[in-house]
Amino acid sequence: MSDPTSLPNFPPPPQEHPLTGRVLDALQDLQMQPNLDKAGDVAFEVQGQKLFVKVIEGEQFDIMRVFGQWQIASSVPEELATRLNGCNDVTLGVNLVKAGIASGNLVLAVEQIIARSEPPKAKVQIATGLLLQALQLWHRNVIAKAQVERGEQPDLPEGAPEGTEVGPWLSIGTQAQQRGADGGGAPEGQA
């Protein structure tokens, strides 16, 4: 029989449970085997990719940053402008994902506001899916852009429907595409 004088050990209500703990709970529910690293970030693995969640606590709400960083493979062209244009395409094309290059690594992040009583599970799932899609998009675009710059026909992704074309890319813009197509300079009246 238990001690009648001891207090029950119930978890705190969601509004008193720190976001880091709720993120750990959500990732465990998703069977992603999370752990807390030395920096206080939650680390987890999905589809062979290591991702992290950083919690930034505020007065009224918290911010959850789901991010990953990848060493850029030697098969990716070394031209920094091409790599950064790939980041620009991701940032412009996938609304929630920010992309950048830091110390030769590709860094992708999704930041979301989380209310104190809000369970983060759905937003963790959304951010994780967006990051994995953005990683594939960046790699495909950088490789294809490098092929075009060398005058080669860019490779289409496996299983692409017939008639699929690579590009246009957001980092080039529609005016640059039009100039490239007709060989002319800037449209009349513009520099």
C-alpha cells in the first residue's frame, strides 16, 4: 500500500510544462527517439537525417526552431553563387523554410510560434517534412543550375512526368529568363 501522506506525481498542466519537454514528448509519440544535446537542443533523426529543435522562450509565447545542417557533398558544384542561388530558391519557394550556407554547410530552418498551451506535435511534423523537401529541392536545383551553366541539359528527377522541365528558378527571376530567351538586354525603359 502506498504512503497516504505522499503527494500524487501528476505532470504539470500544459501551460506550465516547458516547450522543450513538450517537444520531447511529441517526438517520442512520433517514435523519433529524441535526446537533449549539450547545447540544450533536442536532437532527433528522421529518414536518416539528423535534425534539431531549439526552443526560444518568451514572455507570452515561445518560438520553436526546427533545423538541420549538412556538409555539402563533393558532387555539388563549388561555385558559391550557385549554392546561394539554391538557398534563395528554397527560401522564396518554400515559405516557412530559411536556407543559408555557413562554414561550407547547408543550413535549413523552420521557425514557428507556439502558444503556451499548444501541443507542438503537428508543427514538428510539418517542419520536419518541409526541411526534408527543402533539402531535396536545394540539392536538385544546385546540380541542375551547374549543368545549365556548363551548357549541358539538366537531369530530371527520377520518376518525373513526361514533359517536365527543370527550372525556372526563383533566384533568376522572370526578366532574366526573358532576356536569356530572346538574347536581348533589359526591356525598353529599364536599366
